[in-house]
Amino acid sequence: MHADFWNGKRVLITGHTGFKGSWLALWLQSLGAEVSGLALAPPTSPSLFEQAGVADGMTSVLGDIRDFDKVRAALQRLQPQIVLHLAAQPLVRLSYREPVATFATNVMGTVHVLEAARAAGSVRAVVNVTTDKCYENREWAWGYRENEPMGGHDPYSSSKGCSELVTAAYRSAFMAAAGIAVGSGRAGNVIGGGDWAQDRLVPDALRAFEAGRPVVLRHPQSTRPWQHVLEPLDGYLTLAERLFSDGARFAEGWNFGPAEDDVQPVQWIVERLAAGWGPGAAWQHRPEPGAVHEAHWLKLDIAKARQALGWQPRWRLAHALQQTVHWHCAWLRGEPARALCLAQIAQYMQAAPAAEPAMPPARHPQLPRTAPAL
């Protein structure tokens, strides 16, 4: 990602009031982009959007992506050159309680954003942000690659697989002819300061530590591709830049995950969070009888992004956890959230890429390494 590219670019972020969207909006503001956003009101209280004064450096429009007329009107008025679509219902367990809203937001919301983008007349590049959970989960030890089948046991994962299929259909049916390059970014579980969501491991742990009680873990051995929030955001920006400059050559799906040896279980994460927090931080295992299904093993293969985009992680997981605890503790001491974010963004941009694992990741034999279908 080249910082100079973004100076003066008109960029619309959907979901800019959320955790990832707020970090992304601040980063783009710092690069000199003309940032606008379309989203619901902040989903948590407190929220990074409000704490960091994200709206102060952008045009913020409140609206629901399920409302096509609202989405279309916003893009017609704002005339973005680049659209970064982050708005979503992002929680697995909530998707079991609210499946209709989850599918409406994550599937039809994507349709609305893509349809509005092709009608706006100004858009040249779109990045649809989905998830590592868009793949059909086979509970295997290998990282999922971009050419593997979409799937999803739970409504959230299924809706994100559907969002990928919508993206592929719009790319081939409409966007290429309109001169709009569309890609998708599939990231792992993000962590970082300013996340106060429920049912997410790191916010739940920090809330428990702050209250002086142990954090309760349902599945301490479940593994996820954890990464600092700035890692996939760097990937989305890198992809958007290539889509804008080189068009269809990069109009595909892309994985943005951690290094092979940074894929760790829940217990590993919490133990390091507790060590960074200090005395009194603890955890306990408490199985949840009758709990909804959740995948136990998730990993992304990022070889394609390394080789074709030149993107790779910059912060090792242990450092990302340290940065997260530092941000939260500094905020509790009264340090301004915006300054904390901008300082970490600057540190990240100056960091060298993290060293690759000593041994290459094992390749599973089920599928050939061919050009991705999506």
C-alpha cells in the first residue's frame, strides 16, 4: 500500500461506525483521503467511533444498507472513486438469534452496495470485506485457499459465503463492462484497541480483567487466525489500490491472515492477555451445554496475497496482543483514543514485514493450486 496514492482520493466506507470501520476511517484521514461513510449508529457504548471523534474528519451518513434507496442516494451524492464495504452483521452467535436480519444485511446489503456503486458513475474500485468463515469448514489443519468452496454451518458464515457469490456474479455480469474492478477481502479474527463488542474473545477478556473476575472460555482449544486490526486493513487498502490502478487483473478474492505459526488457540491468546494485564487477570473453562455450533479450527492460506499483492503481516501476534492491552490501559488512564489510534497506525506503517515461518506451511492435496474461481 502506497500512502501517496490515497491523498485526495474520494473513498466511501460502509460500516464506518464499527470497530474496523473506525480504524480504517482514521487511517485514510491520516493519508489525506476525502473520506465518507454510510452506516448505522455505533453498535456499542462506548464505541471507538465516538471515543476517537472519527466523524470529525469525514462526511458521516447514518443509514441502513438494507435500505436500497438510502444506499443509492448516498453514493449518488458522495460520488466516491473507491468503495470499501465493511457494513455487516459480524457475530456468529447473534446470527443464530437473528438469522433473517443477518442474511438481509450481509447478502442483500452487499447487493445494494454493488448495485449503487455501478449506478453512481464515479466508482472505479470496490472491495467487499467478508471473512475467513465464508469457506465450507472441514475442520482440517490446512489453511483455506481462495479457490475453495464457499459454505457455512451457521447463518453468519453462510451469509458471508453468499456475499462472496453475489460479488462474483456482479463482477462477471455487470462490473467488468462498467469499468469497475471488484475484489473481496477475507480476513481472520481481528483484535485491537477500541473494540467493545459482545461475544468477542479479546473484548470479553479485557472487560473481565477490568472487573476483577476471570474470563470464561467455552472452547479454550479452538483455533482462529488472530491478527491486529491494522493487518487486514492494510490488505484491503493494498487491494483497493491495485484494483483502481490495474483493474480486472486483481478483481478476485484475497485472504489476509497471520503467519502460519501465529495461528493459536483461545487459551494461548487469553494467557498472554492476562500476562500483559498483570495481577488479578485469570480465566476458567466452562463448557456451555447445548451451545450452538461453532467451528473449532480455522486458518487462512495467505500465499496468494504475499506473491501477487506483495502484502504480508507486519506485527507478530504476541506484539499485536501487547499493543491491544497497551491501548486499552492507556485509554482507561484517560489518554485520547484518537491519538492512541494514530500513534499505532504510524508505528505499523514504519514496521518491517514480519519474518515468514522457518518451514513452509503444509499443502493439503485436495485441490490443485489453480486460479481462483471467486
